[in-house]
Amino acid sequence: MNQVSRSIGREPRPNTVHDQWLDHAILVGHRLCSKRGSGWAKAVRLLSAALLACGLAGCQSFSVPFAQWTAGYDPSLAKKISKAEKDGTTSETVEEPRTLLQRWLNPKKDKEAKDDDSSKDDDSSKLPSSKSPSTLVLGSDGWRPMLKPPKNPEAAKEFDEAHKLFQQGKLAEAETAFAKIAKNRKGSHWGERAQYYVAEIQYQQKRYVKANDSYERLFADYPGTEFLDKLVSREYSLAQMWLSQSDPKAKPEQKLPWFTHFTGEQPIIDTQGTALKALEHVRHHWADGPLADDAVLQIAEFHMRNADYESAATYYDQLIADHQKSPFFQKAQLAAIDARMKAYLGPEYDGSGLEKARELVKQ
């Protein structure tokens, strides 16, 4: 898997209390407020006061807090059960979740199958022997052989035709063909491959926002996709590109023109928040992958730069707990101590952070 170099976005802290747009808004507010008795004037007066309070607080823009809020609310990480999945289930009861070891030692059996003697002669209920070439996978009811995709000449022909268009460089036609296969063959091996090619075509066309959504659809529909490494690598590279737009140390060639907000190369709003979501997907989709620790570190450093020390410490702790062999392990330990010390130096003194910092120092 090709890994791209890290380029972490940085949002500079404001040095002034006011800026031009704030002064202009206050001036307009005073002019409109001269007409007393007007409800509109009162509304503008309140808006001007809110803008003034924001300026006195040192908020040059809402991009950073908005990015942190949107990144914290990411429903795509926990996909809801669809109506089709509910209707297709064979279970009528909700059982308590069991650990991996419990499911392995005591797999659940169908009670009715136990009472039916004829089920003993059913070959489908038997597990293959240790000499069987079938690959076993662990499900909620114990070990079962991994099913190979059934042969489908019609689907294979459709996919081959779409793939030829892709190889010929006819990306628009290929995307349409793959999208049709992904929709009509959803849940199959062909649908999975078609959805991957839809995302890849959009990525090659520099429609990065669409590509990111298509990669997420691929993972949502096929959590065990064979393209997981490529999916994670793409989302990681998109996060680096979008974070570099607010990085003052980024190279000029890394900067995208302003109009790319409207061409699909970067989101119309909240580029930083979308980048943070992509990093969250990287570490959640492949928790033990080669980019997971890097993604956690970048999220922590983002919060650290923007003075959200408690969130930064939380992500540093996750890196320490989940990636003990990471090359960033020692750096995360020192940064976690620093984050807790800075979080302590506030108006509300909470000693729990210092206790955690002491434990890290002892380590």
C-alpha cells in the first residue's frame, strides 16, 4: 500500500481582537439601530453584540470549533440497521452479546433443529474437517465456512464491459456502468467491485468529495471488503490534502485554488472537519493498520493546536493504549502530559488530569 507523506493542517491563533468584517458588521448595526422601535433594528443590535463578544473572545472565525463539532458527530461510523436487514433476519429474540471466546466454545444452535432428528443428517449444518480447504469464519453462531461467490456469467459480462471502458479511459461511461452494477448487484461480489471502481473513477477525476462518499458507501455496504487497504489509503491521502489547506507551512503546490470548493476537489464548507472525519474513518475502519496510529496522532495534534486540551489528551491516551508498538508512542506520552498540564491551568481546577499526568510521568 502506498502511503503518502504527512502534512498536518495548522490553524493559527488570532493575534487581534477585531477584524475588518467584524468592524463593518458593528458599523452597519449602529446605523440600523438608529431607527428606534424597529424589530429589525433590535435584531441587528443583538447580532452586533454577539459578534463583538466573539471578537473579544479572540475568535477570528468559526472554522475550527465548527470542524471540531462536525468531526465529533459522525453517524457514518455506526451504521443503522436498515428495514431490509430487519425484515430479512431469522431471529425473533434479542440475545445478550457474548465474547469471542464464548461464541467459539459454545456456538448458538437452533432450538428447533435440536428437536428435529432429521437435521442430524443435514450436510449443511456440519463444519468441514481440519483437512478441508474451506476457510472458516467466525459468526454469531460459531465457525462456518466462507462462502465463495457463485458464478454469474451475466454479471461477469456486465463487469467486463464496464472494466474495458475504464481501461480505455472512458471514465464517464465506465462510472455509469459501474454505478448500475453496484446498484443492481448490491450485496454481491460484483456489486462490491463495482462500487470500488465508482470511487476510484471519481478520485481520478479529482471529484474528491464524491470519491470520499463512495468509499464510505463501500465500507458501509461491505465492512469486510477486499479493498480495505486501498480504501483506507485513499481516505488518508484526502485528509492530508484537505488539512494542508489551512497549514501555513504547506508548500504552494499543495494549496488548492478557491474555486475548487465548487468543483468537488474540497468541501464547500468545513474542509477541516471533513478531513478530521476522514482520519476517524482511517483509524476505525482498520484499527490495526499501518496508518491508524498516525491518524490518531494527527487528530490529537489538531485539538492540541486549537487549545482543546481535554480532547487532545483523550486521543493521546487512545494512541498509548491501542498502539504500544507505534513509533509515536513516546511522543504521545509526553504530549499527553503536556495536554493535561495545560488543561489544568484554567479557571476550573480539576485534579484528575494531574493524577493522570503523574501516572504517565512514572511510566
